[in-house]
Amino acid sequence: MEFKGRDIISIRDFSREEIDYILEIAKSMEPLASKGSDMLKGKILATLFFEPSTRTRLSFEAAMYKLGGAAIGFAEAEIASVKKGENLADTVRVVENYADVIAIRHPLEGAARLAAEFAEVPIINGGSGAEEHPTQALLDLYTIMKEKGKIDGLKIAFVGDLRYGRTVHSLAYALSYYDVELHLVSPESLKMRREVLEAIKEKIPVKEETSLEKVVPISDVLYVTRIQKERFPDPAEYMKVKGSYKITLETLSKAKKDSIVLHPLPRVDEIASEVDQTPHARYFKQVWNGIVTRMALLALILGAVK
Amino acid sequence: MEFKGRDIISIRDFSREEIDYILEIAKSMEPLASKGSDMLKGKILATLFFEPSTRTRLSFEAAMYKLGGAAIGFAEAEIASVKKGENLADTVRVVENYADVIAIRHPLEGAARLAAEFAEVPIINGGSGAEEHPTQALLDLYTIMKEKGKIDGLKIAFVGDLRYGRTVHSLAYALSYYDVELHLVSPESLKMRREVLEAIKEKIPVKEETSLEKVVPISDVLYVTRIQKERFPDPAEYMKVKGSYKITLETLSKAKKDSIVLHPLPRVDEIASEVDQTPHARYFKQVWNGIVTRMALLALILGAVK
Amino acid sequence: MEFKGRDIISIRDFSREEIDYILEIAKSMEPLASKGSDMLKGKILATLFFEPSTRTRLSFEAAMYKLGGAAIGFAEAEIASVKKGENLADTVRVVENYADVIAIRHPLEGAARLAAEFAEVPIINGGSGAEEHPTQALLDLYTIMKEKGKIDGLKIAFVGDLRYGRTVHSLAYALSYYDVELHLVSPESLKMRREVLEAIKEKIPVKEETSLEKVVPISDVLYVTRIQKERFPDPAEYMKVKGSYKITLETLSKAKKDSIVLHPLPRVDEIASEVDQTPHARYFKQVWNGIVTRMALLALILGAVK
């Protein structure tokens, strides 16, 4: 396995063996995330966020600083050279002179891949279009592994918007490498994209459902996502759907005692705030896991860890 | 006195003894502010500014870098997760995973306190609503101590908008711990808030005035604030008031020779620019003092200084 | 030659001897730009960008981080204290308390000079109005020196908008110190400003042209700039002009074999993308050279290099 110099564009570019290795390195980053380290001293990360994302941007920056490096970048497309009409290929070929690695978020699918074709430094896809968010998938896997002790053998349910949420697409592909059973719970209009569904069905058992009730009692992991109002032409339809996929104390009263609830965040109200206090809630721990997973990726592709 | 892990929300959370200790530590930071230090190496400050404030944000960041730490954050509410509808409690519980300490500025009173209730890492209030700005009060006290050699025994005048200016509220509470005489000079409609006035009157002599003339000759410290046009329904009223509270060379011709003029900045024209050249002017020195005071606070609450 | 504490406002403030020395120090920065250094550890750069410029801002920040320092600042005028009505002199006198050196970009000519008058820390002009961009001129000279092995004796052509482009003004002044022949190729309405033209004509041979054809075959360096649509009252005129100054493979088929094409970037379409693959293209290398040149300037004015 060679990670040095490699781009992180799609979770599908990695084998299961490689993913397992990344998770192992992430684990070894836990003490460094608390104490700090000089592993990437003198190295610079550029964060090019053409679409805002406080969470992902700050997570990458924190990971870099905790390894002793530094971060530069921008957080909006409404800026400078892009406004002046520069294309992405040029922006990337400029910025790679400033930085040792580039994390990019872009509203268009394929943008990160295009950037990687032009750049000589490694590119990390920090979310592109509705398609891919590979570092989120890796931190989700790391969270499941850390909280449940394993991934193989679990029953995992995705709940909410499975059509437009890029994190569920990347995570579905990732989970298809493992021996899991996947339950997809969503309103009719927000069902998992066809191409993802077909690809993962070849490898693992997948069931589509519209009701939470049947799924909660058997799930080891409930992975909840936001349902966005904008996705519904009819507001009344939105209000109805919204209620049916909300995780409350009552929902969880039927859950396995040791099941965990995850969410890529930000949440609006698809998880009731009283759930935060239950032992099921692990969504804020996911955030910490995002730091150590990104530390692992940065250390690996910059060659600081073999 | 224990500072490690403590939140800095209101100046009223501190005793006089504690404030004096912070000022002492601030003094010991002066050489480190010039040369730099590794005291907070590996530590990260997150600045969450839901309301813009170049000055305060850069001051916190500079303090952190001078101690060898790093800073991440955002400078506008118009950003990412907040736009997506995330509430403050969630934002804080996410960001505390990225950082060892959080400085927050927010347009709503009580926001910093709420953040502190949810966060496990220490929260520093960088200004919330019109109510509190505790680090500004501490740097103001430090400036008075440094420039006058003492705080006890001084006659101090506040001039301008005492109703909406959060710095004067925090500073009034802070000064009420000391043996000072306070003169409050403002137009009728911008008088000091009732609740602040009542609280401090129990502890120190306070006089409200509408004219500068009587106050200038007896004051050791003139603390001037901006009078904002938006506060006046009638622009003519604003123009009249504005002129009467302006500090000019003429105003200062009647001042004590060793009196000092302070201002939380930015100023618009409530202090004439020719005053900058006089020995009274100390408002740019306040800025430097803000760095050392914030270095002291960061070092104390992160446990690098006992 | 003394650089410590010096402002970098106009290229005309430097002698040829000084410029040659800066280029020499830039060369010595090449290995540090790759490996990182602790030369400016504990030092802070403030970037005050009142006009957006991703490229220049990130270049300064990267230069500072590569030397072990840190960077703070803002990237838009729409921010905090400026919104509140603060003037530039006050902003600079505040920010110099936070930083050891300030890089400023401002839409108004003279802004950087004014800042330097008020600040005690060194000011670097990161572009002010349409007039000056001295660090760009230095990195352009460094690129020519590095790519051609010399500056004296070369034939250099400027192509495009020579009226509003600040980089060509600074570079023209800089080149007038050397033994070069300058060809100015532009549409009638975008000819080089009179005052620049007169100043440089006293020192070096300068020819104004409206056609590229005659100039390409004799030039050692083609320095291309953007022609902005907004400059033309008549869109039809713009379309015509635009085509005539575009560098394509066909244009370059008549060029000297070892001629180089430079561009301050961002480009829109004044250089066809197929030119990127030719050995003439050096515009992305310019970006790297910007880092080492700015590292040299920071090290010199902060006294880390004599």
C-alpha cells in the first residue's frame, strides 16, 4: 500500500485493505490529537472551499495544526480570482505552489477529480456536488469501528434524505466492502440514487423501507440525515415527511440497548435534542473522530506515516 | 484562585483579587508579546464571530500565535452550518472538538453564557449583545494601571453612548471593585442603563452629567465612546449631540496635565485627530494592552500559567 | 544597504543594486520554500486586503508560514471596523500592535504610502489602485533572471492592457534599471500611461505597437495581461480587440525557440490553454517565484537576513 502523494477523491478509489489501514492509522492519531505533534511541521494545507462549510473546513485546519503544520485558504467562491473569471484548473495550478496538499469543496460533481488531474500535489475531496464526501465516509466508518468494536456483522440503517445527501452515498459505497446489512429508510421522493443502490446491492444485502418503525428495533447503527425543505415542491408534504423520520426518545424506546445514533451534522430537528443525553447519541463524538481521521489522511498522503 | 478550565463570560464572575491577579499575569506577558513564546504550542483557539469584529478577532488570534498556539474560526454568521439552521448549542459542541478554547462574539445577550453551558472547553465572551465585553474591561483596567500606576483613588469619566456600548457596562462593573469616583457624561437618551447604574452605585460614588465641561478638569481618565447616528430618530438631534461630546485640543486645554484619554476603538470623530499627538492620548496603546491581557487569559484558562 | 524596518511601497524606492540583492536573497530562499524554516518563528504578518485577491494574499501567507511565522488578517473591506467608519490611519495604528509587518491591498492609489506614514512596523504594498504592485514586479524580475539567466540584453514585450494593469507599471519602472528593449503592444485605448512611458523612455529604448505580429519573433519575454471587458464602452470593440492580443500556438509558431511567456494571473482567455503545454509557458512557475521573492522581502525587512 502506497499512500504518499495520493489523491483522496472517491471512497471507491480505495480497497477494503486500504480503508482498514487508514482506520488503524486514525486510531494511532488519538494521542497526538490531544497533545499536538510536529509531524507535519513546515507543511501547508490549502483549503479551497467554493461552497461554505465551516465544519469540514475547520476540521481539516485543526487536523493540520495538531500535526504542527499550517493552513491557508478561502471559504467562499465570491472571491478574487474566481470572480475575475479564472477556471478551476488554473486556480489549482496556482495554489499548488503555495501548499503541500489541497482540500477542495465544490458545488459541482467531478470538480475534485478535475482538480486532481491538474495538480501535482495531492488533492483531498472535501465534498463535491451531491456525489461524494470520502473523508466523511472514513470518519463514519472509524466511528462505527470505535463505538461498536467492529463493522462486519452489523445491521445499519440510513434515515432521511438518501438522494441529495452526499455523505450517505460515500458511506454506502464504503460499507459495501464490509459484511453488513443495510436498511434505507426515506420518503419516496428522497430514495437512494439508483446508481448507488445498484452498485452496493451486488455486494451486500440492502432493503429499502419507508417506515422507521420496523427498522429501529433491529438496527445496530442509525445513520440520520437532514431532510431539507427545499427538496419538496409542496410544503405540506414536507411537514408530513419531516415528522415521520424524526428520532425521539419514543423512537429509541424500541431500539436495541447498545444501538448508536450517528448524524453528519449540522442537524436541524431530525434528532430531538433530548436524545443528546442518551447513551445512543454519538454524533458529537463523530466530530472528534473527523479530526483523527483527517490527521491520518494528511500524515499518510504527505508521507509522514508509511 | 483557580483559572484552569474556567469560562470568561462576565466581569462580574470575578472577584477583585482575581482581577488583580489577571492584571499581574498580563504584565508578565509583555516580554513574550514582543519575542514570542512556546507556552501554548499545540493548542488551538477557535474564534466564532457571529458578528464581525476585526479588532477583537485579530487581537485574540495574535495573542494565541504569540504564545505558540494556532487559531481557526469564522468571521461572519453568514456561513455554512449556521445558514443551514444549526443552533448555537450544536455549533459549540461541534467546535469544541476542534479547539482547546473558544472565543465567541454574538449579537444576542446571553449567547456566550449559553455556549459555556454546553461546551466542555473554556468559552471566552468576545462581546455579546449590548451587555458584556469582559476582556475589553480587563484590558482597560490594565491600561489604567499601567499608565497611572494605580486604579484606586482615581476620578474616571465615561463619555458618549453609555446605553448601547457594551464596553462601558463591563468596565463600570469592573471599576466598582475599586476605590474610584465615576462620572457619566452622555446625552439624555444615551444615559447609562438603569440596572448597571444601580448595581455600581451601591459600591462607588457615581455622578451622571450631561456636560463635558465640568468633568474634564477633574478627571484622571477620560473614557470616550462612539455615538452612533443610528441611535437617533432625528438626525438634527444627532448633529447637535455629536458636537458636544467631541474631545478636541480645546477640550483638553482644561484637563489635568497627566490625565489620559482612552477609547475602545474604532473611533469615528468623537476624538479629533490632533489629539493623537498629545501626551493624553493612550487609545492606541490600549490595543497593545489588549494583546497582553488576552495572552494572560489564554495562558491562565489553558493551565499554562498557575 | 539596509532593509530592516523598511517599507516596500513602490519599486521606485529601490536602486538597481538593492533590487539585485533582493533577487539574490530570493534565490537563497528556494530550499527553505521546499523544506520550511524557523527563520521568522514568533513573528506575525497581518494581511489587510481591502480589495479581494486570493492569489496575493495566499502567497504572502504561505511565505510567512514557510519561514515559521504566522499570519492574521482580513480579506474584504466589508468588515468590522471599516464598516463602522474607521479611517485607514487608525486601522493601521491598531493593527501594527498585532503584527510585526503588514501587507496591504487597497483600491485607492496612495493608500499603502499613507499606511506607511502612520505605521511604525514595515508596510508592504500588496497592490494599490492601478498604480503600483512592487512585489509582483520583483517576482517578475526574479522569474526572468531564473528562466533566462539574465535580464540585461533582453527584448521584452508587454501585451494587453497597459493602462489599468498595475503590474505592468511597476514592472516597467523596474525594467528601466536594466539594459533592456521594451515593446508595448496594446489597443489604442489601453496604451501605457503617459507618466510611466515618459519616465522609462529616459532610460531605456521603448516602442509602442498595436500589432503583436511584428513583436513576437524578436521578443525574449512576452508579458501578457488581461484585457477586461469593463474597460470598453462598446462590446463589439472589445470582441475585436480581445482576439487580436490572444496568445495561441499559432502566435508562438513565429516566436524565438527559447522565448518565454509570462502572465501575472488570473488569466481569462488571453493565453489559449494549449499554450500551457509548450516550453514557452512559465506563468505557473511565476507563482512559485512569488513565494520565494516574498520570503526574501519578509526576511529582509524583519532583519532575519542582512
